[in-house]
Amino acid sequence: MSDFLDPRPAGPVPVCTCTPAAGEPVGAVGRFGPTHALILLIAVLGLGSGLFLAGTPLNTVFTLLGGLGAIGAATLTAAGGGRRLVTVFLEAAVRSGAGK
């Protein structure tokens, strides 16, 4: 038998104790933002480079990364109702057209 204390509280636990940072709207906690996009971009570039350096043919690398992108887009669309994903794509298109 174990003599360790049970770390779970005896009463009900609140669902989320998260609070938004200063200046953020109340519903903005946990949304997909520019930092998440940068992390995903670095991960995709690193994965593609690693596969290429391992000797994987380029058409296979592009197919795999395209599939990952499609899965990610479908997930964001399902989670955000699609409106946020379209907004991100349009914003990226406008910024690339403006040279930023």
C-alpha cells in the first residue's frame, strides 16, 4: 500500500482558471496567433529540410508537407468555424502583395 497523499482536491475544481492578459478581450485566451503561425512555419521548414537531407525525393517531401498543411487547415476550419482561417489567408495575401 502507498503512504502518499492524494494530490486531487476533495471538492469541485473550476473548469478553467485562465485569465486573459492585459488588453486582451475575454474570449481571446488560447486562440491561434502570430506566434503559433511562426512555430508551425519553423516546424514545417525543419521537417521538410530534414526529410530532404535524409534522401527523400522532393516530390514526396512536398506531398507530405501539403498533406500536413491540408490537415492543419481542416482542423482550424473545424475549430474556428472557418471565418478565422479565411481572415488569416486574406491577411497573408494582402501583406505579401504589399511587400511586408
